[in-house]
Amino acid sequence: MEKTILEMRGITKTFPGVKALQDVNLDVRAGEIHAIVGENGAGKSTLMKVLSGVYPHGSYTGEIHYEGQECHFRGIHDSERQGIVIIHQELALVPLLSIAENIYLGNEQATYGVIDWNAVRRGAAGLLAKVGLKEDPDTLITNIGVGKQQLVEIAKALSKEVKLLILDEPTASLSEKDSDALLSLLVEFKKQGIASILISHKLNEVGKVADRITILRDGRTIETLDRHDISEDRIITSMVGRTLEDRFPKRTPNIGETIFEVRNWVVHHPLHIDRQVIKGVDISVRKGEVVGIAGLMGAGRTEFAMSVFGKSYGQRVSGEVFLHGKKIDASTVGRAVAHGLAYATEDRKTFGLNLIDHIKHNITIANLKGVANNGVIDDMRELNIANDYRKRTNIRSSSVYQTTGNLSGGNQQKVVLSKWLFSDPEVLILDEPTRGIDVGAKYEIYTIINKLADEGKGIVVISSEMPELLGICDRIYVMNEGLIVGEMAGSEASQEKIMRAIVRGEGKAS
């Protein structure tokens, strides 16, 4: 058996009104891939921030023993000097610096205070080769995709002579191909004796590479499973404290007349005006119907949704939008909202929420008239409404005055949904509504979607997870390269049919 290089004993971390960790224990062996899973808010990221010194010694209770010695990390540089490097879910790269500059940022290759740029480029090229990237070290970060940026972060970690690599939801924003490449890299690091701690909500990925899995629930350690004991059913049961007989809540559709239509929708690229991104798309949504839009990354799904919602994306946008058979003007966000449209963005942190404000204001911001009297905000009315939506969507927080940025990803997503539910839309477009959240929080969001459909709303769901679309949608459109290339009833759809439509353009309904 490999020796234990890390032990965290009795870790307890408290925030105002919330005990994030309570007596948590974790051990990691040399050269193993150790996964940590749990619902959003279970304490996974908090535990890793304790380990890496983001939350310094003295701000928590318990002990950290690394390579046989008790450690008191007072900052992230302390842990990095010991070879412990964390890569956060939100990448910490500077877009307008080069790959090489980002790799050595804070760890500059200098002689007598002067940076040796030849050494920087040579070192960066060697590190990029180790992570399988062929990019020129002088390439700007802004000019490479998210998957490659994630690999640059790992190259940056290798520059610090990493012994224990912590990855917090590293594949949340990656395509399947990029995710597989990253997981293969972790296996390669394992052969080199580098241990990894992998935080992920994607249980299939965890099962592929993890030697052991530690499960957290409500800030406590539930159990640690060896590889031969790992199964998705057991993990889910330990994560949520109950069995999920069905990943998707049951619903009996009650679908009515068409309430929303987009006809001949054309959008040009915001910078390259001659390039068509959306090429004459037609879709319709009926009352009480959940309509999915499937497609590979870059198919144009988000661009389509954003352009329909107040022309938030693109140039030379043309086409028609109809609500209840009448043409509407949705050319600005304000007009789109006034007509009963809502769009929950895939990037909740950048576009969906004000992370430095509290929950209450985030919930009411899209419908201030609903909490105002004669143009003046009624604070008690706003408080009551925020508390009502907090309860309805099961937002786990100390109160509606908790800062939104301090919530887990799943609870942030519920705040986004609450914001748009309070605007009382007739049509709700949900772009990757469960990205980066765990199976328990997903189930809660699916339940909210079903409830909205039962109330007669029209729901559009964009998702990169095909099982999700197959599990919740009544009808599915398939997009590829800015075109609708397939349409099928949810009951008749399959992953194979969707992929066939993408590859061959088959499956279009007559």
C-alpha cells in the first residue's frame, strides 16, 4: 500500500450563521487520484481552500499533516512551497497575457530582478509539451479555448514542482473530448507519482479515474470508498442521504396551444459581421411544454438564445418573434422581459448574478416594479418576496442577506431561477441550467422546471448533457453550425438519433 502523504483531521470551518465543515477527515496516499464528491454546499471547495491556505491556519479548527509534519498554512504561497497546488473552478489566468507569462506569473524566472524571457519561453514550451499542448508560448490566453486554458493552469501547477494537485470541477465547462484529455493527464501524473484530489459532480468521470472517493454531506465526512466499492447508486445514496430511484422527477405533460415562435432567425457574428452564426432558425414552444435544444459545443445554441432575448448577442439580427400568435418586439432586454420572456444565462457568475450583493436584491432585480410603491422600493415587501422564493426553490443560506457569491453553485443557480420566476415569464429559456451542480441539486431544478410546465409556462432548455434532455424534455431540436438539423419527440429521441442528426442532418420532422 502506498504511504499516506496527507491527513486532515477534525477540520471544522464556520462562516457567520453557517457551519460549512464539521469534524471532516480526509487522507490521501502518494500517487493516487482521490475524488471528493457531494452535493453543492457539502463543503468540498471549502475543505480544499483550508488545505491550500486560502482559508489560513487559525480561521478553522483541526489539523493538517503533510508528508509526516503538521502544517500551518497562512496563505496559498505556504502550501505551494510544499508542492500543494490548487486549480479553482474559476480559472485564474490573465486573458491579455501570453501563455508563458501566465505560467510563470508570481513565479517569475529572473536573474538579479530581471526576467529572463528566453528561460520563460523554454520552460513554458517544456511544460506545455508535458500537458499535451502544441501552442506557441507567446499566444495570448484570450486566443485559446477553455479546454486549453485548463491545461495551461495545470502547466502552471507543474512549474511549481507540484506533488499534490487539487482540481475543483476541472471539467465543468469542457467538452467531452477535452474532459477525456484532462482525465488522461491525471492518470499520466499518477504514473509519475503526483497525487491528485479531484472535485467533480460528474460521477461517470470520477468512476473512470478515481482510486478512492470521499463523500461529504452537509459539511461532514460520510464515507470513503475504495475503487472496487465505487458505484453511482451508492455514491448518490451517500451524497443525498436517500436513494434516487429516478434521476428525473416524473411528470405527466399537459401540452396546449403554441405560445412562442421564432421564425427565420438570422444572426451575424458581433465582430466578423460577414459571418452568419445563426442561419434561418425556426422553433416553436407550446403551453406546458419543455423543449430541448441539443448540439455540440459551438453549434450556436447560446448565441441563438441570447440574440432572441433582447438581441444580447450578435449584429444584423433578423427574423420574427411571436407570442400567442402575435408578433412582438423583443429587440431589447427590457422589451423582451416586458413581453414575458426570460433567459437564465449559462454563465451565472458573469451575467446572471451580482455576486457582491445579497440574495434579496438578486431575486428582485428583474422585477423592481413588483416590490415598489409609486417608484419607491418597499423593503418589507421585498424581504417577504425574497424569503418566499428562497423557500420555494430551497436556497440553502443563512438568510436572504447572505452574499450571493458565498453560495454554492447549485444555490446560486436557484437564485437565478428565483429572479426570473419573480418576473412571471410566459416563456423561460434555461441555458445549461445544471452546469457545475450536483445530482441532488439537479433533481431540485428539474422539479422546478416540471412545476413551471404544469403551470402552463413554455420552457426551453439548452443542455450539453444528452441524458438530461432525454430525461426532462417533451420535444428536442438539434442544432449544428447555426442550423436546426433535427427535431424529434422526447419519447422517441435517443443519444444515437441526436448524434446522427448532428453528423448527417437527419431527423428533421416533416
